[in-house]
Amino acid sequence: MTQKNTLVWLLVIVLVVMLVGSSSQSIGNFDLSNFDLKGYWDNLFGGKGDKGLVEVNKVLDFALTDEYVGSALTSKSLIIYDSDGETQLESLTTGADGTISSAFTYESGKVIYVKYEDSNDKQYWKITVPKMRASDAETATVNSIPLKSFSIGTYTSSTLHVGATAIADAGTYNFTTSGDTPTFTMRVANSGTDNTGVKDSYDPLYKHNWWTCIYITFSGTEYEKVLVYGFGNDFTLGTTHYVASRLNAYELTREVDGTTIKSDGVDTFSFSLDGSGLTDACAVTMQIYIKTYTDPAYCQTHGGAFGVDSVELDEITVTLQH
């Protein structure tokens, strides 16, 4: 008897036992106490797991929604790129229900990139076209792809502190009177509406991450004497010293579900300076930027450019004195 026939006969025996209401937990040497009949049937004839899926070549139906609000994003532009991230295949616009179907068919397993851009709301998705359940593949004319996006927050109320002392934009810090080794804390807060924020993704066209980052540049007389600690990236281009670190996108997102605040939209970043090597002749400008859709590695290799699609969320300039 073949293995397949054995399995079929086993299923028949189990079905008979179930139909007659037998309380027996075994048949011969077979222990049925933990036997998953439905799972066994699914694996043999299609159901859970990849065995129940088939490859298709269908039109893709995108459904674009706001992840935090739950509503459809209507009349929004979606651009489909090939697996190289550079060759544009289609340009689509979502309808009144946030959905739109592609003009072309796409085979299961094909890799594509989808770009969404609406003013300062920007996101990429890397998608491997999925398989479908055999039953769905027979009846559905499209292969559905959900896309969850966001609306950008407002970050113009960021604050800079040294201890309990706030330093305003265009303010100063004097190392002689206030200390040679200060620790600064930058508080970046989303003061926009609930369920807005930022998201990370990857730009396949310019080959860099779309992150939200804090950058600080030091320039002017004796800028090179200011020592900086606490950053993930540190480089000098010409006569400007750059430091940068990635911020937490979800912490910068204000997510509210009913009366429950899941994320308050605030991220803080601390860094230290050492100005003990400065003289009274110094005139150093410290410029702090909060940028999104940017990557410090790209900035370093592209002459200090923050990225073609980068958006400045806030900026503070401080004069360092001695």
C-alpha cells in the first residue's frame, strides 16, 4: 500500500470514529488524542500554509489607508517601480475608497517598489507579489495589496536645554560662565493633531534610508576645537563639522486610540560638548536640524546634502562663546 493510500485510509477510519461518536482515543497503534483532523486535511488538500497557495499573474489592487486613523487615503498618487527601484512601471491615483488597480498584471514572487507622496507625506514599500489561495485565485480577478501610511506631524516647538536652562533659537552658550563640558538635551515634540507623525522607509532610487534624524553642524572660528560626544555619525566636510543620529519614528508619532495615548509624539536626545580648548577669539555657530526622509551616510558622501526628498521639521541656531 502506498503512503498516499495509507493516509487516505487513516482519514476514513478517523471520520468513521467521529461519525459513530466513539470515545476511543486510539485505533490500533495510532494515538488519536492529539490528532488535528482539520490541519491534516488542510495540508493534504490545500488550506493553511504555503501548500494552500498558488502562483498567480493578476492585476494588483492597492488599498491605501492611514494606519493610525483607519480612513482611506483618497485621490493620492502611487508610483510603481521595478525591482531595480529606478524603472517606473505605472503611475496610479487612488479612488474615493482609497483603492486603485494596476493597469498591468504582476506574477507572484516579483519584487516591486511602491512610492506614495502627498506634499510632505512620503513613503516607500518594497513588495514581493504574494501567492493566493487556490479558491481565491479561481474567483478573484485581482491580487489585493494593503498599504498603510500616515500624515506627517508638526515639530516646530522643539526645545533645547542645558540642565533646567532653556536655550532659544538664536541664543548663546558661554563655556566660561556656564561650564566647559555641558550636556544638552533636545526635546523634539509633535504638536500637531492626534494620529500624525513620521515613518521610516527606504528610497531605492537614491539608495538611502528615509529616517528622521538630528543633525548638528559646527562652523566658524575655532569650530574644530569643540569636542562632541553622543552621536552615531561624525564627519567633517570642508570647514564644517557634522554629527548626526537617528531619532525614533514611532516616539515622534502621536497615536491616540479613543482616550488612550499609545505614543505621546515626543523623543529626546542628549549630547555633550567640551569647549575647554577654545579661546576668547572663538566664534562658533552650532546649528541643529531635525530632518526627515534623510540618512546621515548619504549626507556624508554627498557633500552635506540631506537628501533630495528631505524635509526640515525644525531648526535651532546657537552661538558658542568663551
